[in-house]
Amino acid sequence: VSHGAIQFTAYEELRKTIVDLKSKGSVTQHQNPDQLLVS
């Protein structure tokens, strides 16, 4: 498994977690999950 694949998997897991938090009414609800990771 390449290092890039590991990074991609970790990114996807983090993104899913943020989306899950959003769906629960998090204070970040108005933001795009991808924008949160960049900031």
C-alpha cells in the first residue's frame, strides 16, 4: 500500500466524520467539510 493511499483513506475518514457531525447539527453546519480541512 502506497503512502498516498494511506493519506487518501485518512482524509476520507476525517471527511466522513465531519459530515457526520454536520448532520447532527454541529456549529459547522453552514460550512463545506472540504473547506474545514483546508483552513
